[in-house]
Amino acid sequence: MNKKEMASSLITTTSTALFSFLILYLAVSFNNIAAKHRHSTTTKHHTHHRNDTGASNPRLEQAYHALQAWKRVIYSDPFNTTSDWTGPSVCSYTGVYCAPFPNDTDIITVAGIDLNHADIAGFLPKEIGLLSDLALIHLNSNRFCGILPQTLSNLSLLYELDLSNNRFVGPFPSVVLSLPNLKYLDLRYNEFEGAMPPELFNKSLDAIFINNNRLTSVIPSNLGLSTASVVVFANNNLGGCIPPSISNFANTMEELLLINTNISGCLPPEVGFLYKLRVLDVSSNKLVGEIPYSIAGLAHLEQLNIGHNMMSGVVPSGVCELPNLANFTFSYNFFFEEEGVCGNLTSRGMVSDDRRNCLLEKPLQRSKKECDAVLEHPVDCFEHPCGEHKHAENHPKMHRT
Ligand SMILES: *[C@@H]1O[C@H](CO)[C@@H](O)[C@H](O)[C@H]1NC(C)=O
Ligand SMILES: *[C@@H]1O[C@H](CO)[C@@H](O)[C@H](O)[C@H]1NC(C)=O
Ligand SMILES: *[C@@H]1O[C@H](CO)[C@@H](O)[C@H](O)[C@H]1NC(C)=O
Ligand SMILES: *[C@@H]1O[C@H](CO)[C@@H](O)[C@H](O)[C@H]1NC(C)=O
Ligand SMILES: *[C@@H]1O[C@H](CO)[C@@H](O)[C@H](O)[C@H]1NC(C)=O
Ligand SMILES: *[C@@H]1O[C@H](CO)[C@@H](O)[C@H](O)[C@H]1NC(C)=O
Ligand SMILES: *[C@@H]1O[C@H](CO)[C@@H](O)[C@H](O)[C@H]1NC(C)=O
Ligand SMILES: *[C@@H]1O[C@H](CO)[C@@H](O)[C@H](O)[C@H]1NC(C)=O
């Protein structure tokens, strides 16, 4: 899969509720713009009801300076998206959306920037802080590079920040943590590296997409009470194990995607506390141990993928009988028994994949030799939830008396 296909396949798994909300939100903004235009046509032809040029509106004048500064650091614009970014009428620039200022609807201001798929190369200048009334920034699929300017913290109304599929670099951009109204943060497909700040999970965000970066830290164990319903960590080298504090997402989380994040240890039973989960995908990691029985309590679960790990034991019937489960993938592990209905999920109309396990009676399984090597050393998830049995002597738990 190429980058684009990956991005779109991950997009399709995200909450449809969220996206309908975004569309509604945009519709409201566009409605405001449309209302303004409707109004102008009823007044006088060629005359705007509100003079939306910089000269008479300091907010638009400020926006003009910001957008001109931005245009100066655009080095490639293959579709000529910003070629009309000239003159003081910023509201007519391609990709720039104006709306009445929330607290004073007589003032028109720049409320949104949408340059999705413009393939622009350049960076974000510090003057972007002058666009202080922005509610939305969508820069998906461009070639913006460098780091995010600190002045971004001036955007106190910013609600959605989508910087996905660009070339931003540097440590996790902690400036986003200072945005008081941010709800939707999409940083996927960039080159952010290093630790994820624990504060990220303390913010009242609805969706966090940080997949496909170079983030390396383990998942913070001091997760605060998070409000996110969608968290996609996939394709980062996080390492470590899933902390039991993952249960702090319980009241909101509907999708948890930890695909290919180099996580190890056992799946903590606390994952089963995320009672709103619809999608759980921890595939392509180094998870060991059994499926915690608490998963059988996830009544809303529709998609469960634990494939490509080193898990073993019995696939419990409670999980296979989940009322909404439609697709259960547990291939490429070391399970040696499918309890009850788990042996024939097609009979329940479910999509499933049990290949490459140690299921004696099933086709396409691992060899006895391969299975014996792993099954001779069962992991005790109760004693060693982080799977550190091999180095138990170094673990603080061993010093308990
Ligand atoms: C807006 O105001 C400026 C300065 O007062 C003026 O030059 C310009 O013509 C006005 N534009 C419109 C469309 O009224
Ligand atoms: C962009 O503008 C340049 C110069 O005016 C022109 O040569 C080119 O064909 C334009 N590209 C597109 C995609 O319109
Ligand atoms: C808008 O008005 C509210 C209530 O008066 C105030 O708390 C808020 O700070 C104002 N926002 C801006 C951006 O001025
Ligand atoms: C922040 O926004 C305010 C209000 O729009 C503006 O006056 C100020 O210059 C901005 N600061 C920066 C650093 O852009
Ligand atoms: C998260 O928020 C809680 C409660 O407000 C606070 O006690 C904790 O220190 C915060 N953690 C981080 C990492 O900011
Ligand atoms: C995976 O994470 C572990 C820490 O849990 C780390 O030691 C190891 O180097 C990581 N693997 C790779 C390929 O980076
Ligand atoms: C079932 O899930 C697997 C793993 O996530 C996926 O590859 C497959 O396309 C899914 N099948 C259907 C029919 O949704
Ligand atoms: C699974 O169940 C279906 C329908 O009940 C049946 O047709 C099929 O033969 C069963 N498959 C196996 C492997 O038992």
C-alpha cells in the first residue's frame, strides 16, 4: 500500500459521526458566507454589505499581512492555488473562508483556511499568528515543511487542525497543547519524532490522529482522563506496553488503533473497560499472553484485529459471541484452541481469519515445531503484565516483600 492508500484506508475506519459533525460544522461556516453573499446581492450590485477589504476592517488587514507573508514562503504551487492571493480582498482568496466574528457578527473575519490536496511546498511563517480568529486549518496533502511556529498559540478559537500528509519535522509540536478550543488534531503522515507529551491526552480533544510519524516514546502511563473518541497511534515506534491507565479513555473512546507500533507485553484487561469501543486494532506488534476475558464485555465492538502478534491460549467464546462483532482477525499468533462458536465464525455471519496459529484441526496453521517453541514458555499476564518475564530479576516488582 502506498502512503495515500494507507491514509484513506485509515480514514475510512474513523468515526462517521465525527465526520458528519465536521461536514455540519463546515456547512454552518459556509452558510454564514452564503448568507453574507445573499445579503450583498439584495443591497447594491458591486458593493459589499460589509466592506471586506483590509482598509476598513483591522482583522482583515491583519489577515492580509499574514497571508502575504505566507505566500512569500511558498516555493511551489503546482495548481496555482494561491495565485489569486493578491490585493486586500482576502475573503475572495482561494482556500480562505471568511465568516462573521462570533462575538460581533457585524465584523467579518478569516475563519477558515482549506488548502487540502494543493500540493504546495513551503512553510508556515510566524505571521500565521495574526490569523487569530481561525477556527479551521486544513492543509492535508501538501508539502509544507519545517516546524510549527510558536505564534500558532495565538489562534485561541482554533477548533480543527489538520496538518496531515505534509513534511513537518521536529519534536511533537507542543504548541498545539496551548490551543484552548482545539477538538480535532490530525498530525498523521509527517515526520514528528520523539516523545508524545502526556498532556496531549489531558486535553479535551475529540480526535487525535498521530499515526505515521516517528514518535518513539511509550504510551504515557499517566494518562489523564481523556475525552477523545478516536485515537490513532498506528505506525509509530512507540515501544513499551499498553498501560492500564488506557481505561481513562473509557467514557469516550470508540476507536483505538495501535497497528504496528512496536508495543509488547500483554493486552491489559483494562482495554475491556473501554465499553464504547467499536474498533480495536492492535495488530502487527509483539503482544504476548492471552486475550483478556474483559474483551467479552465490549458490547459495541464491531472490528477486532489482534493479528500478527505472539498471543496464545484459548480464543474465548465470549468474544466470538459479541453481538456487534462483524470482523475478528486473530491470524499469525499462537492460539491453540477456539472455544465454542469461535471455531466457525462464518456460521455467525462474521468475517474472521484464524490462519497461522496452532489450531490442530484447522488448515493453514504453524508447524508443530514452531508452536512448541512458543507454547513451552507460557506468559503469565497476571504476574508480568508487561511481558518482562525474561528479565524479571530487573523489575521493581521483584523487590516486593
Ligand atoms: C472599502 O474601504 C476602502 C477604504 O475605506 C475603500 O477604498 C474601498 O473602496 C472600500 N471597498 C468597498 C468594496 O466598498
Ligand atoms: C499555473 O500558472 C502558470 C503560469 O501562469 C502556468 O504556466 C501553468 O500552466 C498553471 N498551472 C495550472 C495547473 O493551471
Ligand atoms: C466572546 O465573548 C465571550 C463572552 O462575553 C468571552 O468570554 C470571550 O472571551 C469572547 N471571545 C473573544 C474571542 O473575544
Ligand atoms: C495575536 O492576535 C492578536 C489579535 O488578533 C494580534 O493583535 C497579535 O498581533 C497576534 N500576535 C501574534 C504573535 O501574531
Ligand atoms: C492531567 O490532568 C490532571 C487533572 O487535571 C492532573 O492532575 C495531571 O497532572 C495532568 N497530567 C498531565 C500529564 O498534564
Ligand atoms: C521496540 O521497542 C523496544 C522497547 O519496548 C525497543 O527496545 C526496541 O528497540 C524497539 N524496536 C525497534 C525496531 O526500534
Ligand atoms: C476484516 O478485518 C481485516 C483486518 O483488519 C481486514 O483486512 C479485512 O479487510 C476486513 N474484512 C472485511 C470484510 O471488512
Ligand atoms: C461452518 O458453518 C457453516 C454454516 O453453519 C457450515 O456450512 C460450514 O461447513 C461450517 N464450517 C466448518 C469448518 O465447520
